[in-house]
Amino acid sequence: MTPRRATFLPSGPLVKRKPTPYQFMLDALAPLSPRTRPMFGCLAVYIGDQIVLFLREKPSSPVDNGIWLATEVEHHESLRREFPNMRSIQLFGKEVTAWQLLPSDAPDFEPSALRACELIASRDRRIGKIPASKRKRKSR
């Protein structure tokens, strides 16, 4: 008789993961080996050390649903030429935010989202930030 391995199950309730919003974005970025991490009820997408996107789909609060681009204010004007429906995140309560939104209810949402993937793949410096915690570690 072959000995059986012990199987350990989690003692708490099983956590049901939410479906990945806008899966087509991760599919488009697949050659870059993106990493994802749940953050603030969204899904953060990293390429290497940079956070490049948040994917947000909250039916209970749809105002800022869509693709959040990690960028800086200095790049807004040039990015707006690429993404005419891009705007600041309203949830932050500021008129202008560094993070910009490609709203999911915009008529050009999918083409704009895929164009953002193309810019990320070409290493466009306008999209992507190294999170503060990583910047501190690198500077030491």
C-alpha cells in the first residue's frame, strides 16, 4: 500500500476572487510578462519595476471605471492627443490628477486601451511609474 500525503486545507472561508476586469489588456501585454496585484479594489498591473495601469470595474461605483494610466501631469497634453477621452480620476477629488483614466463608457474605450498597451510595449516614457517604495530601495 502506498502511503498517502497529508492534504492541508485552509481553515477559514474560501475567498472567491473577482473576475479580472478587462482581461484583453493582460492578453495584449502578455509578451511583456505583466504581474498583477489587487490594490484598492482594483487590479494593479506591473511591467518590471513599474506600475503601468490599474484596471477598475466596480458596478456599485462606476464613475471611474476603466483603465487608469500611471503618468505625470507633464505628459497629459501629449497623451490627450492620443486619447481624446482621457480625463483625471474623479474619486481623488482633485481637478487634475497625475493618474489618468480611459473611461470604460467612452466610445473609443477598447481601441484606446489597446493603444495604451502598444505605448507600454514600446516603453513610452509617458506611461509607468516606479512606486515610491521601490524608488527608496533603489536609492539606498
